[in-house]
Amino acid sequence: MAKNLVPSDAKLEITQIKGVIGVKQNQRETLRSLGLKRIGHSVVRTADAVTVGMLNTVPHLVNVEEAK
């Protein structure tokens, strides 16, 4: 789970680990803005301030690792 991320130049691999049924509308929209579409789907994004803010909104729905 993603906790207390800070903006940097690192690349993050973000994977959706839980579904969106029963979660708040703003959290659903946040996952879509990150580019995640379904459980198990992964995207690679830069750890800029916008992305980190989105990840701090949905830490219980995603798994974040540093991309290689």
C-alpha cells in the first residue's frame, strides 16, 4: 500500500489491487485519472506532485513500487 509518498523524479509502478464497487465517486475518478481500469492493471508514472496527491487519495486501492 502507498503511504506518505513525496514528490520526486522517481518512476512509480502503480497497480490496482482492489475494485471500485462501494468506494466513493472521487476515488473512482482518481483511479481513472491515474489510468487504471481494472484489478491487476498497472501503469508507470513519474512521482510528481499531482500523481503523489492522487495516490495519497486512494492508498487502500493501489500498490505502489519504484519502477526499474
